[in-house]
Amino acid sequence: MIKVGLLEEKIKTLPSSPGVYIMKNKDGKIIYIGKAKVLKNRVKQYFMNSANHSPKVRAMVENIADFEYIMCDSEMEALVLECNLIKEHKPKYNILLKDGKNYPYIKLTLNEEYPKMLYVRRAENDGARYFGPYPSGFSVRETFDIVKRIFKIAHCKKSFPKDIGKERPCLYYAMGSCCAPCSGKVSSEEYRTIFDEICDFLSRNDDELTNNLQKEMEQAAADLEFEHAALCRDKLEAIRNLSEKQKVLSTSGGDADFFAVAAEDILASVEAFFVRGGKLIGTETFDIKGDSASDEARILADYLDQYYTGEVFVPKAVYISHEIEDADTLSEFLSEKRGSKVSVSVPVRGEKKKTVDMAVKNAKHSIERMKTEQIKEKMKQNSLIELAEALRLEVIPDRIESYDISHTSGEENVAAMAVFKNGRPSKRDYRIFKIKSVEGANDVAALKETLERRFTHEKREKDGKFDELPDLVLMDGGLAQLHAAQEVFEKLGIDIPVFGMVKDDRHRTRGVVSDEGEVYLKPTGGAIRLVTYIQDEVHNTAINYHRKLREKKMLGSELEKIPGIGEAKRKALMTHFKSIEKIKTADAEALAEVKGISAKNAEEIYKFFRKETENDDIDV
């Protein structure tokens, strides 16, 4: 039955044209945006036959206090306007994809004398050739590494032909992983030929490329150019190995996108397969909570509308798991965007049907994963409830902070703060402190300094680091650490429950302690598991930070002896390798992969530590 009053009268005045409708709540906030072929019919449906609506739609309708509409000249115009408005207003009841997601491309600057291969987020009309889009930055970097390994193009940032002959070839050339255009031994024509092969490879013309390389290898062998023949052989082997790893989904080749949706209760998942040249280059999963299994077609339609209004590659065919309303409108929109006919269809047989079925299977697997996550979330919530009851807290602790001190015989005193939100570690909220006012081994004094700094900063409105007080504070230690925290809280006028975490003789978490004694926690319960997790997290955070400071101090003194390795490069090495030993044992190629470390730097570092090792072996 239609809602009475103003909404009923307003519905009667709706036009029968295509358009976009905008639902608002009593506060005037937009809660849903939709498109319609016939505005009057679509909007009227929301207020009739509520028993047939999904729980999400029923909840939305209950919150509708008013609506607006915008008439459009066509269904396609309504589709574009709907997506733009959704991105702008982000309504509560719409499916929302990530904003501004630009998929990465590989760019080959074939318009230059010596082409380069680049990673970009946007394809432009600049004379270069673009390949993609790839589903993630990881897949692009993986392809980059493969191309460099197979075709041995330059790894450096030198500009050719300007930098040709200025320096001797770098370490990559010596290791056989670069053809060294900087040496002048490779002409621009020869270098461009390599990039033509890369184009064939990225275009998935594997058969043509391997046939050409096979002929080139045989000719080189016949001409007794065995080094060149071996190079062709290595390329062939690498390409064939890569092809075996890639799943071929269509014997006919070509580009296509496959989308499937699965839903159960209030969970839904859309699975996307991206096929280029007949091979699967990547997948994407979009999880949705709060929908209904009866709305699978609508979920898929909403997803596709938003996905393709972004800056994404449009293939010549889109295959979907469910028949969707306005499929013809979507096809028209995609055809205009691509510049040629694009079909949107549900395959009923053959390889394409198998691929859609595979996507459905993956979407269903995502549903099971979400159900498992829900169970885990419930267990975490139960653990928090159990802990709150044991500690007699007034509220279930949503934010728990824990503190620990680490040092070596009083040297390099540091403190760590670990934060748990809703029973899970919130790494972004972790903090580490270098102790400033305490010398020597005095954990209690170090804790006092840490807590004063943390909770004094919290009161500064301009300081964004500590903008939220915890519901519970746990100190790694016994009564001494607990009393230190209580003293600081009393001094600062802070009323927060605080307890100590104690361990048994085998250094395992035993429970928590208060002024009244040790609080019993069920040995097999969720509360003791949570406290153990928290204590391990804060302890490891403090230890790891302390270890990094020690290693940085030791590393700095050693690397300072190497010419050309300044503070920035020492920091980059430590960030990349995490420990001194890994830097010492790394080969020159691995060292050169560190940002800011040139091949020359890498060679110097490598030789320095090899020489140091040799000297260690000399008996004096």
C-alpha cells in the first residue's frame, strides 16, 4: 500500500519519462539514488507490495521522507547521471565502488628514438602505446619483471641517446640482464626491434612471437652466431614457461570481461574475470553486506553501471551470470564508450558459459569466506564481553591500549603502544616512543614518561596522533607497572580502567592483575586468548623497534665507511632489507633493487662486505 500524505500526492505527479530519482530521509540527507526507464512506475513500486522487497529495500523505504527526480532524454543519459550522482553523494543504500580507481597500464614510448617501458595510471593520446588495464599494481610489476628478464631492456633511468658512452655499462650488463644501450653497442633500430617484440608479447601474440624467435634462433645457429642463438633460446623458454602458467579461457582469443554474482541471506559477492587475448590476466572480488539473495540481478546491474562509468578498458564483449534489466542500455553506453559494438549477454553454452560458471563458483566461495569472517567477528565480540565481565567494566572495551618497555641493559630505551579495536589489532594506531628522560634500566620511570606523553598529547586539539581515549589500558607487567599507570592517570585527571598482564614461569600469559589481586580468566575462554594476543603484540612491537634502533646504530657505523653511502641510502637499505645480516649477504643485483641505490653503489657495498668477510678469516 502506498504511503499516505505528501509522498502519495507527489508520486501521482511523476512523469512517464526516463530519469533519475533521489530518495531522502527526514533530515534531507540522500539515502538512495536510482535510474528508471519510466520514473512513475519505478518509484511507485517502492511503496507497494513490501512483502516482496528485500530486507535492505524495506529498511530504506521506512526511512524515505521525501524524494526528488531529474528527467532525462534517454535511458543511457539516466544511467550516466545516476552513476555520477552516486559517486558524488555516496548514499547509504547504494552499492558503492571505490572512488577514483584508475587501473594501471604499461606504457611503451614508441614515439621516442630509444623507447622506454613505464607504469602509468591513465592512457593518453600521446603517440605512445598502452597495454592494459591490469587489475592491480602487483600484476603490472610482475609483468615488468618478466619483460625485463626476457628482453633485457635497460633497468636504469638514463636518457638515450644523450647518456650513451658517458659511463661504462652497469652491473646489470655484467650479469647478462641488460643489453646495455648506454654502451652504444645497440643501435636505436635494434633497440626498437626489441620493443616490437615486447609489443607482440604484451598483445598476447605468443604464437607469432615464438615462431619468429624460433626462426631467428635457427638462422643464428646456421650462421654460427651461437651467442645470439642462445639468447633466442632463453627468450623462447621464458615465454613458454609464462604461457603455461596463464590460464587460457577462450580458444578464439580476444578481449572480454566476465561478471558473476552470488548472494545468501544478507551477503553478496561480485566476481570479475578480465580476459585479454584469450588469457585470464586478473580477477577482482567485490563483497557486499546487507543485501538479499533475491536481488542478485539488481546487485549485478548496479555494480556494472558504476564499474564501467569509471576509467576502465571496455572489451568487445561482456558476459554476465544473470539477465539484468536495461542490458540494452548498458550495451549502448559501452558501445559509445568503446567506439564500436559491445555485446552484453548471458552465455548458455561453450567456453564462455564455463568461464561464467567458474566466476559464480568463486563468488560463492567469497560468500563462504564472509560467513567465516562473521563467525570470527562474533567470537571476538564474545571474547570482549567475557573480558568486560571478568574485569567488571561498565562498557565493552571497543578500544584497548597496551604498553611495554624494551632496552638492552638500560641502553636504547623504547616503549610501544599496541591498539586493539573491536578485538582486532589496529596497526595504524600503534605508536612507538624513544624514551628521553630515563637513563639505565628503569621500566617504571620509562612507562610514566610514555603515558604522560601519550595522554598529554591527546588533550592537544591540534595534535591528530591521539584523538581517541581507550576504554581499557593493559600494562605488560605486574603491580609495579600497574601502579605507575595509576599514578600518571591520577596526576592527569584521567579515569580509565587499567590492569597489568602477568606471565607464568614458562613466560606464557597467565592473566591480568589489579590492586585487589589476580583476576581469574577461564584458561580455555576467549578472554585469556585475547589478552595473550594483546600481550604478544605489544611485546613484539617493542622488541622489534628496539632491535631496529640497535641495528640502525650498528649499520650506520659500518656503512659510513663505504664511499657514496650517505644517511638517506643507509636508511633505504635498512627499510628494504630489515636487518644488517640480510644486507651483508645480499648479492649486488638485490642491492641495486633498493630505491636510491645505483648499480655502482651496489657493487661497492657488495665488495665491502665480501672484503670484510675475507679479512675476518685471516689468522693474525
